[in-house]
Amino acid sequence: MGAMAGSLGASAYCAGLMLISLLVRHLGLGLWAGVAIAGLGALTAGEIAAGVLPARWPRGPSSSLWVMAGLLGLLAALNYGLRYPTPGPLDISHLLAQGDTAGAQQIVWGRVQAMPRLTRSGQGQVWLLTNQVRQLDAQGNPLGAPGIAQGKLYITLPADQIEDLFPGQRVQVQGKLYEPSRPKNPNGFDFRAYLASQRCFAGLSGETMIAEKGQSPPRWALWRLRQRIARAHEARLGIPAGPLVSAMALGRGAVNVPYDIQDAFVQAGMAHTLAASGFHVSLVLGVVLAVMGQRAIEKRMPDPAQAKFIAGSLTLVTYMLITGGQPSVMRATVMGFGVLAGIALERTTKPLGCLLVAVTLLLLLNPGWIDDVGFRLSVMATLGLMVAVKPITEKLEWLPTTLATVAAVPLAAYLWTIPLSLYYFNTLTTYSILLNMVTTPLVMVISLGGMVSGLVAAVWPWLGGLVAWPLELPTHLLIALVRWEVGLPGSALATGHISLGQMFGLYGLYCVWGWGLTRRRGLVALLIGLIALGPLLYRGATLSQVTVLAAGNDAVMVVQDGRSPLLINSGTDRTAFYTVVPFLRQAGVNRITSAIHGDDSDGENWRTIADKSPIRHFYGASSALTTVPAGGQFHLLSPGQVQLINRQQVQYLQSGERGLRLTLLGRRSWLLWPQLSLDRQLPWLQAHPGLQSEVLWWHGEALSDAAIAAISPKVAIASARDIDPDTAARLQQRGIQVFCTERDGAIIWTPRQGYRAYLQTNHHPGSGLE
């Protein structure tokens, strides 16, 4: 009964957290409204179960246990609400509400919290725990005495400003506070949610950082140990092999792995090898227990079981501290202690019970981890290994036993993380199972070698680097295999976004299949495929939608007409990487039928897009010929001529400046207005008569009355950070619906819903929660 009560209580607590997370994070309810609903729901469910289930399940939990379960569900909701990340009364983010009175810039004092890192753009990034702030006017003069400030800041600086910084160092930074942005496009990165998960609610774009004099790094600190190991690996193996070995031993949170390597491993389905996880914990613990289990060693110990417990415990705690206490490592550490306790007590442990206890303890410690995508993936992968490896191995009985097990382990983890991957990342890595099977020996050798050499480097860096030297060949071989797999056609398939109901439905069927609740596993597998892919395939074949993406000052449009997508402009300045590619991924677009090169395009961004979604037909003026991505067939756009692209009519307008007249989905007329000064607008209109269009699409600059009258739009969409105020006022006076992409987010048109702004609609949490 004790085990049953513990399992019921832990399950009730986790279920309560899942319910409150669903209500607040996914359905958009207010925090305390969600807490109230989740708490009342848990209590009600407990009372109903107490009154109904004991009579129908005599050997099950008693009425009092069901009531207790309801109370634990309420406790979970309250714990989540009380510890939800919100700014304190003195948090520095409150300055943002003061507007202009907060000053043109600020000087912030505080302590560096963690080792600085480089961002993708090459800037330095620092986490700062603030204690004082002073506001400055436009000329840099103080507006008053420094005030007390608390909270954490996400600071970006020129890269040379972060050299020689270390955790705990007192610094002052001058720059401009800003509010973290929400995702403005479907599948965009949720920077605000990411910072909130770190209990940070404001960013600062820094210009200068000055460290207080007389400070020196501490002689002993865990960050110095991690840095010592990483430098030893890099000095001997170089870049990228050195950082990769360090990451595979300690996790990428402990070292700066080049972003191209990170991206390649993620796309190949090998991201778990760069994150300290249960695999690494089980690897190091398994080696320690194997060594302690040698007969020669056991004979010398009065109590071998106790010795294994002590050695294993020291190993787990040491590894957890060195890696920085990441959630996946802590979960595996708790499970490892369960295994060690079983060894010490000479009892067998139940893996599912250990997993449930580990997850519950971690969520008691930090209930916010229930929202962490990495934590969820780690738990589901571990659950998959526990329930699916055996039945998969049985199905592979025609293979040699060792090979069947090697295949079953990555397959089980892969299958049990698919629903979460479809929901959050909208991608399937098609060859990752085969790649994981082939590279498992390499990963084990590199991970173990990195740990051993790191242990030596902690004492003597030169010798540690020498010990790591034999890892150079397998590390470069692993990088080559990953890059080769990523370069294969269809290595990562964009699937589109599944709904929350689909995700839960898939996991429900997984449980039916994994626990053998039915003998018709073939039918269950068919249902899994239908639920996962059926709605996505139907939506992709029937969808009619026009989306103007929020891409800064770039005018970028995606027209989805069944299975013939049209992309207008690639964007500039990495717009393709941050905006276009994520949108195409959530839309399930793996191949672009047609693309039009306009003024808001460049070759680098087209290549970035074509690497993920090959372009079949490429349209543009003769000057665009040099930007055609590999594999695309070039078609010349002739000025003034109406051309049919897929089912869309396109007229290229050129009289000095270039515009586009579009008839989309057979009914909607759009005009992409070029960037023209007021004195150039009338001549351009005279050169192109008959420009009346339902939608005016422009860059937010001032428009003359003549231009507005000639176009006579019903809707005006500015691909810009802001709109000329006078122009916006005159458009609204005429009853024209006005949108601005940087203010309203992506603008989406569908036949049923008309025009709507993305930021005004509910959308599922994206990668910002990673």
C-alpha cells in the first residue's frame, strides 16, 4: 500500500502541474485564474475518484488516498503559481514602464552571474545580477542619483568588451534597456518566454562595460574547472573538435560550441550528444560500478555493496556539479541514486518508479521545469527506453541480439519524442535512427575519453590534452558523418505544426502500444500514423493562405495554395534564418514551387532557404540571375508583362524603381509599392496607370494623397518598424485597415477569417521555452 500511495501521490502532483501548465502556457489563461481552475479541478477529480473507484477497484487506493491525490494536485497548482517567474517590486524591468522618463540610456551596476558567451551575430552576451541603476539624458548626463535595482539583465555588448570577464565580477554597463520581444511570426523564437524562464524580464543593449578595479578570479570555482578542461581540449584538438569533445563530456552549457556544429547536430537528430543527459550519467556510473565490481577490488572491501554506493554517489554528485546542475542531469542523478540504493539494500529497483520519483522531486524543487521543452524531451525519451526497447527488440529478433539492441535503443527514444518534436519543432529527422546506430560507438568513446581527459586536465592541463589527443580522429569522423547526413536530400522533413490534442492523442496510443494493452499493435500503429500525419497532409493539400512576415523592413510574403507555395523575397541580414525558414518549417513546406527575387532579397538568404526547402522555379529581373540558388530554374520577369506563376498572376512594374502587381488565389489584388520619395511618386504613378488594388503593401514611408487615391486600397500593410504618422492618419480617415508588421506581427489572410494580425491571435508556445 505504501508503494501504491507514493505512486498515486507523485502522479497526482505531476498531473496537477501538467494541467496548470496547459491552462496558463498553452491556453493563455491568467496565472491565478489557471491556478484556481487547476486546483478546483484536482480537488473535484479526487472527490469523484474517492466516491466511485474504491467500489469498482477493491484492491486499488482507498478513498482517503484519492482525496490526498486531489490535495496534492492542488498543491502542485499553488506551487506553480507561487514560483511562477514574475518581476519583483524593485526589478529593473519596471523602468521600461516609465517610457521617456527612464532616460535615453542607463548605467547599470551589478555582478556577472555566469561565464560570458558569444551570440550568433558575434556579439558578447552577459547575464548580470543588478544592484544599482542611473538614468542618463540624450547627452549622456545623469538625471539623478543612482537608484536601487534588482533582478537579472540579459546584456549584449561588442565582443571585445567581454574579454577577461568572470562570474562574480562587479561591473558597470552603459547602454539602452529594452523589452524582450514576443514572437511576431508563426514558429518564431519567443525571446520573452526564454528570458522569463531564466527569471529575467529586460534586456540591455550595451555599449561599454567597465570592471571595478582590484578584482581577480577566485582560485577555486567550478566554472574555472570547466574552463580549464575546455581549454585543455581546445589547445590539443583545436576547433571544432576540442569544444565538441568538451560538450560531449560536460554538456554544451559548459563550453562554447561553434554554432554551425550545433546546428548540424540538431538537424541530424544528434543534439542529445551535446547536452549532458541521462546517457552521460549512465555511462559514467556504469564505468564506476564496473570497475568497483571487479573481483580483485571486491575481495579487498569488507562491504562491496556499500563501497559501490559511496563511489557511485560521489561520482554522481561530482558530475552533476561540474556540468552545472542541468535538469536532465539532475533527473538522471536522482535515478542513479535509486539504482545505488537498490545495490546497497540488495533489492531490485523498478525503473518506472525511479523515473516517477526523480521527476516528482525535480518538479518539487523547480515546478517551472514542467514548461521546459528540454526537460520534457528528456523524460519522454527515458520513458520510451523503459517501455519500448523490449517490444522493439522482440520485433527485431531476426537480427543478431547485439545489433537488435543497438537499433532498439535509439528507435525507442526517437519514437517517444516524435509528438513533442512535431508540436514544438515541426520537424522529423529522417535518418537520425541509422546515424545514431552507426555513431553509438564513436559517441561512447568520445564521451568517456572526454571525461577521463577532463579529469586529468583538472589536475594537469597539458597531460589532460595529451590524453585527449587520441580522440581527434574519432571526433573528426563523427563531425564528417553528421555533416554528410545533413547534406543528404530530405535529411530533415518539415511536417507542419500538430495541435495539442494530436500530441496527447499520440502519447495515449503510445501507452496502449507500449504497455501491451491490446494485441492489435498493427492497428494502433496505423492510428498513430493517421493522427500524426492525416491532418497535416489534408491541411497542406487544401490550405489557401497569404502571409506577410514580420521581417524588420523587408517585405517578405509566402503564398500557400495547396501544394504550390510561392515565396516573394528572401529578406536580408539573416532574415531567412530567423524568420523565413522557421515559418516554412511550421507550414510543412519542404519544397518551394516558385520564388520571386525582389529588392528585399539577396543571394545569401536565398541559399539559406534553398538549403532547407529547394526552390524549383526562380523568377526575377536579369540582375537576379547571379542569385539563383543551386537546382533552381531561372525565369525572367519582363517589365509590364502579366505572367502566371503557379496560379498567381504577377506583373513586374519597373520605371527606375521596381514594384509588383499581384493577383493571389484568383481573387485578391495586391500592389507591392516600391520605396519612393514624395516627389517620385506621381511620375511613377503616371508610368503605371490602373494600379487600383485591394491591398497596398509598402515599407511604411510617407505616401502622397495622389498615390493613396490612385491605389484606393481597402487594406494597407507596412513591412516596417513603424509607419509615417501622417500617412497612417490619412489612411485611417479613408476607412482603410492599416497593419504594421513590426507592431502587429505577421499579417495573415485566409478566405474564412480575412486579414488578421499574428500578435492578436492565440498561438502555441514555441522554441522560446527550450
